[in-house]
Amino acid sequence: MLNELFTPSVQHALDIVGIFVFAISGALLAVRKNFDVFGIAVLAEVTALGGGIFRDVMIGAIPPAAFTDLGYFLTPLLAAGLVFFLHPHVERIQVGVNVFDAAGLGLFCVSGTIKAYEYGLGLTSSAALGLATAVGGGVLRDVLANEVPSLLRWDRDLYAVPAIVGAVTVVLCIRFEVLNAYTSGTAVVTAFVLRLLAMRFHWRAPRAYNRRSATAEESPSVI
Amino acid sequence: MLNELFTPSVQHALDIVGIFVFAISGALLAVRKNFDVFGIAVLAEVTALGGGIFRDVMIGAIPPAAFTDLGYFLTPLLAAGLVFFLHPHVERIQVGVNVFDAAGLGLFCVSGTIKAYEYGLGLTSSAALGLATAVGGGVLRDVLANEVPSLLRWDRDLYAVPAIVGAVTVVLCIRFEVLNAYTSGTAVVTAFVLRLLAMRFHWRAPRAYNRRSATAEESPSVI
Amino acid sequence: MLNELFTPSVQHALDIVGIFVFAISGALLAVRKNFDVFGIAVLAEVTALGGGIFRDVMIGAIPPAAFTDLGYFLTPLLAAGLVFFLHPHVERIQVGVNVFDAAGLGLFCVSGTIKAYEYGLGLTSSAALGLATAVGGGVLRDVLANEVPSLLRWDRDLYAVPAIVGAVTVVLCIRFEVLNAYTSGTAVVTAFVLRLLAMRFHWRAPRAYNRRSATAEESPSVI
């Protein structure tokens, strides 16, 4: 039943859109890091598929969907090709990319939570894996690019919180047996809008309470 | 039979203690790296659960215990909350934290080795996975924080050796069929005491034999 | 049938050779990074076995071969020991090491592709996992050493392309049902020779098209 929230073709199309925009963000970072064309393709694949692969390994969905659906594998290559040839134009529409990335975040935190629950995990673990699905690819992207994951940094607009809200909304819907296409769609839109607002108003999460000045401790590479 | 070395509740309580102290070390590094509250929580979770998740994926214990036992998942969040509010006090008792971390090292190298053996791995592989259980979370912590894993650095007190000794003690006990609560407890205490001695006397492992001066090769980030 | 491309003992001997040379490259980087003897051993193990472990987790070959075949586990320790005592000599024969590394690349991209196909993956995914088998260990090595993976950098001689050619050759042979010891051996040699030529003539892959000057964007750690 959970499988039929959306028709399979709609669900698949949404997945492809999310994978595409995540791949764009990976490819753009690769260009900024001066990687070659294969580095761009690898970073696009890892960013787009990393979170879902991690979730599938955790829940025992082997082989992961990324290796059984050719569309999932080829979409990041298409994104890498676009960025390779058109990256100055892609960077110029960075705002548009960010909006799509927010959409991907919303889609993946919801679909990841639902898939984990369908494989028998508890509600809390399902929400955690939904969050991991949404943000895992970006963390892998930053680790491969040898940067501190932007997910963890205080000087970036909120990224985890919208995904957490989306995932928790889904598990609450499951708990109270009201999960359907409308409520899960609402969860997607909630996470999406929260992320847009966080970018618009530069919402940030607090650092450790009563933190003393950190300037002496910070290496240039962290900033 | 191996399952009943300790009563389940004792084993579970020991696991929670180990997870808690590993989470503290992850959260403290996150504060030093200037991460926000979500970065602190993520680094606490990864440090505490990463080694066990890696072992469970390798031996096919899917989903990993970290996703089936709510206590395993919530304990690092508690540790992250404590560090968030009280980190100057936690840093002041760094010695105490290190002692608990040594206890976690001893517990996890032994319980990781036993679990891998119960899942059918050979003695050598079981010891290797016991070591990975004990040190894997710390390696992931350092990779996410964009630092050279302290496990690998020569300028840190011995960390792997106590865990190796504990894991090897366990496989020897299995080999000679004398594994019980007393011998495995001895293995835990041996690893624990070795780590305390390594910290007390700054024991270090040798670097490559006949190494020429390395100053020119070293980047500041390594030192 | 695919299993019998080579006799098992020949296949096993080739695997051990590939693991040994990959471990040498990991151990040499560990010495350059000033790691201690355990860091050298860990980096040798990760470099040699990481790609295969990743492939085995993806295809559900649990526990991975690295944990069921003692020879796979002990070979990197032997390589680490050699580098520990003889590293100035090993560095002097860097050209020889590079030739063996190219041989490992050829062997692993072919054997990884075949193993993934035997576990039921599609042709494209099998080729992707063959590539991951060949290059995954090196990526993990560089991540643990806190460096940008040399696989992704534009200023390194082609590494991925030879492995891609080898893996694609294998899936074409499977597709047209001509895979046997001779054709797969040809794929190994093709990848091997391409890598040697790439090193000899410093072939490099292009960076993003129409890239503006990157000097201002590059941090010292990238170069």
C-alpha cells in the first residue's frame, strides 16, 4: 500500500529529477575544484546516488536501486556533461540550481523514510535513514573534494533541519495511519519550503552554547 | 553459548556506556571544529556507531544494531546535548573522558570480535573486525572533520595496539575454547589498561625504518 | 562457466599480485604522510582491499572475499612490512611499482566486472562496479590520507580511462557471448597497456570546457 502513494511512473520521474539536481551540485563543485572530466562524472554520481546507496545497504536492499535502474545511473552522467560544457551558464543560474536542490532534499527525505519503513525498520530509524538519504550524497561529495562537509558547518544556511522536519512528518503520518499521496506530498513541500526560507533569510543553527572565541583554533582550511 | 558471556542486560549496558563515551569524543571534536548543533549531533552519531555499523555490514547483520536498538541511536544525541551545553566543563575533565574512551576501546574490540565470530567469520577476520569496530568510528569522525585520522598518525599515543591485543586475546580464547565471561572480561581490561599506560607514558609506534628527515615533505595540515 | 575463465589457482594468484601492488602504493603514501607502522598497515589494507569490499557489499557477496580468504588479508601486511623496512629502495623502483600498479588496475577492472555480472547485475552496472573495484581502493587511500583523490585530479595521468576501457571490453564480450580466457585476458592487457601509455606520454583528461583561469580558486592543498 505504501508503495502506491504515487503511481510508479510519477515516483520514478520525481526520483530522476532529484538525482539530476543533486548531480548538478556535485559536478559544479568538481569544476570549482579543478577536477577533470572523469572527476566531474564521479562526483556527480556520488552526490546523486550516495545517500540512496547508503540507505539501501543499511536496509538490505541489495543490489541498491542505483545499480538496478539504468536511469538512475545515466542521469548523473547527463548532468555532468551539461556542467562540463555549460558550467558558466549553470553557475549563473545558481539560484535556480539551489531551488531544485531544495526540491531534491524534500523528495529524498520523504521517499527515503518510506522505503526504510517498508523494509521493516522502526519509525525513528526510518526517519534517520530518510535524513541520510537526503544529505548523504552531499556529505560524500564534500569528503571526496577534501572539504569539511557543508552539512556540518555553522556558517551555512540550514540544510539538515528541513530534511528532519520532512522525515519526522512522514513517520508521524505512518504512526497515525494517515500516510497517503496528499500527506506525503505535504511533507515534501514542507521540507522544500523550509529550505527555501532558510536560504532566503540565512537561517543558521546555533553553535555550542557559551562558546569562547574560536579564532585561534580555526585553521584556514576550515574557513 | 557465546551470546551468554554476560547476561544480555549487562552486555547492553556496557555497549551503551561505550557508545556514550565515543559520542562524547565526536561531539568535542565538532565543537573544536566550530560545527553547529546538527554537526555536533552527526559527528557524535558517526563516532559512536560507525565502527559497529561497518562490522555489521561486513558480516551481514542487516539492519545494523544501530538501527534496531533505539538506545544505540538516542545515546549519542544525549552525549551531543551534554557537550553542546557543557563543553567547557567536559573539556576540563578531558582526562576522565579519555579514561572512558579507553574503556570503550576495550569493550568494543572484544564484543566486535565475538560478534564477527558468531556470524561465521574466521579467527583472523574476526579479530580484524573487532579492531575495526573499536577504531572505525574514530576514523570516520576524523574523515568527516577533514583531518588526518589520529589512528594513523605517528605523533599520537598508541591506540590500535591495545585494541589489537584485546581482539587477539579473544580469538586465542576461542581457539583454545576457554572463552567465557572471565577470559573475555580479562581481554577488555587488558586493552583498557594498555591504552591507559600508552596515554600515561606517551607510547608511540615507530615510523618507517631508516626514515630520512621528513620536514620538507610535511604539509602543515599533517602536523 | 564464467567462473572457469581461468583455473581457480591462476585467478587467485593474479588477485594476490594485484592486491600486493595496490598495498605497496598505499604503504608508500603512508610513509610519505609520516604515518606510524600501524598507519602504514591500515593504509595498505584499505588500498588493496577497499575496491573489492565495496563491490562485494554492493552485490551482496557477504562476507566480502577480503574476510574469507586469509591470503587477501595477509598480503597487504607483507607489503606494509616490506615498505616499512625498505621504503627508500621501493621508492627508487617507483617506475617498477607503477608498472605493477597498472597490472593491478587491468586485473581488477576485468575480474570486478565479471564478478558483478555473475551476481546478476546488468551490463552497465557490472562495468561500473568493475571500475569501482579497480579504483575504489585508491580513492579510499587518498581520503584517509586527507588528500584530494588523485583519481579526480586533472593534473594526473589518465587512470580511470584504462579501467573503463577494460570493463567495457568485458561487458561487450559478455553481450556478444565471446567471453573466455583469451578475450578477458585481452581486456586485462588492453587496460594495462593503456595505463602504461598514459604514464609514458602524460595523457590527461580535459577539464571543464571554456574554463576561466583557476589560479585564484585553487587552495595550496589542491595543488
